[in-house]
Amino acid sequence: MTTAPQPGELAGAWTADPGLLLAITATTVVYVLGVRRAGGLGTTVNGRQAIAFGAGIVALVVALVSPLEALAEALFAAHMVQHLLLTLVAAPLLLLGRIHHAVTPLLPLDLRRSWGRRLARAARRVGPGLLVLAVGVHVGTVVAWHVPALYDLAASSAPAHGLEHLTLLGSAVGFWAVMGAARPRPVAAAGLAAFVTSLVFVGLAALLTSAPTPWYGPHLTTTQPFGLTPLEDQQLAAAIMWVPGGMVYLGAAAAAILRWIRADERALRVGAHDPAVPGGPS
């Protein structure tokens, strides 16, 4: 890992990691080629979805390439912003961009047909079990990387640091994909899942806030140039996790419950006009 920067060094502290830049560039190129192969915008991907994908790529660049990456070496609060950009901004935006639909046209036809059918069946079968798995993986990943020993490892090892960001992004993609695929029956479970996730974020933030001493050794000597003690930096990170982080998951829970209520209302309206539906007119 690099040495923590001083405030005056941040403007030019852009990340030039070849592997990271190649991964982001390759993802963008594959998306564009897939959209073009499918016939352009308006086929598998529309304009709004393409904008969402572009915004997701920008979020990745801000989190991992911009001076925020260097600032995260000095401040735990900046590292927390990185985590939220990956899990709450980049992941859902990439999914809203229908990245999976953009990539599909580049696959061989036989593979498209077989995997397309399998994915369609899987999407129809999203239920409480899959929600529990997605929540467990996502929450477990977030909590694990905030355990001091693992956090210190990621701060001192470039491969571990890359793995940290990859698993946070991957677990968030899985979480938001399952949340979005939930249909009327399991949608209430999706709301509960998002609510439980918000509680974990709030609980972890509360532990960070109430800790009498800093948890993370790498920031014990790097926060002072930025006007913060290590404990104040940790408390600021906790506030960032608590408010933006917790609120996004609570919003997802509210949206899922609203979908559930609307689905029930539609079912009641159909039942009120269809004699074949129990409770309908005779």
C-alpha cells in the first residue's frame, strides 16, 4: 500500500493501478459492444439504463481511481465513503443499467438460450431463502472487513485491499439484484431483509461511535494533518455509515413494503371483478 498523503498532495493523487484501470475500461467496452451488437439503444437497453450504467462507472472511478482512494489511506471516514459508493451507488446503478442484458448479445447463441432460460427460472424463484442468502453474504462481507484485524490487513496489503473492494461490490450486486427481482409474494421478505441490513449498519456505526479508543491501527498517525484525531475520524466514519448508509437500506425496505401493499391492492381489485377469484362477485 502507498504512504498516506498530506492535504496538499491530494489534487494529484489519482490511482494508476493498471489492473484496476483495465477492469473498469474492459467493463465499459464490453457494455458498449453488447449494446451495439443488440442493435443499439432501445433494444435490450434504453437510454435511461445506459445513463445509469455510465453513472455506475463514474461512481467506481470516484471511489477507486480519484484522490478519494489516496485520502482513504489517511482517513477511515474517506474509506467509509468508498465503501458506500461501492455498495449503495455503483452496485445498484450497474444493475439499473442492465449490464447483464448488455453482455448477453456477445455470448454464443446456444449459451444465450440455455443460460437465458436458467436465469429466467431463477428470477421467478426468488424467495425468502435466496433473500436470506443474499443478505447474509452482503452483511457478512461488510462486517468482516470492519473487523480490525481484517481492516488492518487490507490497509497493509494491496491484494487484500483489492479483494476487500471486489467482495464489497460483488456482495452488494447480489443483494440489490435479489431485492429487485423479488416479486409480490416474497417482496415483504425483501423489505424485511433491507430493514435487517439497515439495523446491522446502524449497529456497527453505534459500536464505532461509542468505542472509547480507535479501532484501526493504520489511522493512528495519519489523521492529524487533516485536523482530526483518530477517534474523531472514526466517529465521523460512523456518522457516514449511520446516516447515508442506514437511510438507503431503510428506503429500500420502505419501497419493498410499498410494492407489497400495491400488489395486494391490485389482487383485491382483480378479485372484486372476477367471479373465478375467491371473494369475487358471484
